Amino acid sequence: MTGERMKKNCRSILIAFGTAALFCMPVTAPAQDLKQSIYQVGTLKPVDSVLKVRVGERAPDFTLRAVSGGTVSLKDYAGKKNVMISFVPAAWTPVCSDQWPGYNIVQEEFERLNTVLIGISVDNVPTLHAWTRAMGSLWFPVLSDFWPHGKVADTYGVLRSDGTSERAIFIIDTQGIIRSIDVHDINARPPLEDIIGELEKLNK
């Protein structure tokens, strides 16, 4: 794919991203039902944590329970796939409920770029199960960092003082090295074009 074509694709993705949650809702859980269940947290302090890892360092391994059953470890992908970890603050909150369904529309881009996406929240498995079912089918594993509470978020340095995590993106190459970190404004979604751009760099 040429750079110009990739840019056009990203622009199209960004246009669709704002309404992705609507398009990803199953018939049994219309967008309006989810919207009524969302907890309005209001504006939060953009960053309330101190990073404990840096670009160029080996990403700390972890093993967490998956909503779909069993466990997932970062080391499962060593030597095979790039990994993008998406930490989100909490289930049933507005921005998070738009962000993860939006990644459904770029699944093919992740596959093209040999990258697996892992979603992590400090919520427990039952809460994440109900929330992800309400959002619709997600193609990537959703993991619970509930107990010990926020241990993985804390290891990476994105656990906030209120017990939630930052809205953060970590991009890790096939050798387990952190190549990009975005501890984002917790009140906004990380731009898709920035994510795709970072993943493109890993494949040059």
C-alpha cells in the first residue's frame, strides 16, 4: 500500500470512527440502550500517573484473564506478532465505549501490519463481559487487570490515583521491545492515523 493510499484510508477511517460504536452494535443491543447505560464521568485530569517504562526497553510480561475465557500473556506473541496494548480507564464510560468498537473497522489494517491488539481494563471479568457484549463483537482479546488490582497498569506506570488506568497505547515489536508510547488525554480517543503510522514503521 502506498503512503498516499494509506493516508486516504486513514482519513476515511477517522470519518467513520466517531460513529463506529453505532455500526458495531448487535440487533439485540441497540446503540441507544448502551448510551443509556453509560456513566458520565465528566472531564478528568489528562494525566495522573508516572510512566515506569520507556521506548527502547523490553515490555514487561504479564498474564491476565480474558473475557472470552482462559488467560493471555504478552509472551504468547514473542517472535510472531507486533502487539498494541490499549489500556482504557473503565468500562461503561463514554470515550472507552467509542474507542474499542472503533477498532473493528481497522481489523484488516492490523492484520496487514502483523499486529495483534490487546485491550486491558482494571474492571473485573463479569463487568467487562457485560460491557463488551453491549458494545457488540470485538475481534481482539479483552483482558481484566482487576486483581491484584491494576498490577499490569501499575507496572507500565499508567495506574491513576483513583484506581483506574490512563488511556494509553503501547506498541511493542516482535522482539518484545517497546517502540511507541502514547499516554493520551484521558478525555479523548488516540487518533487512528497516529496508531497506523506507528505500526507502519515496524514493517519497513
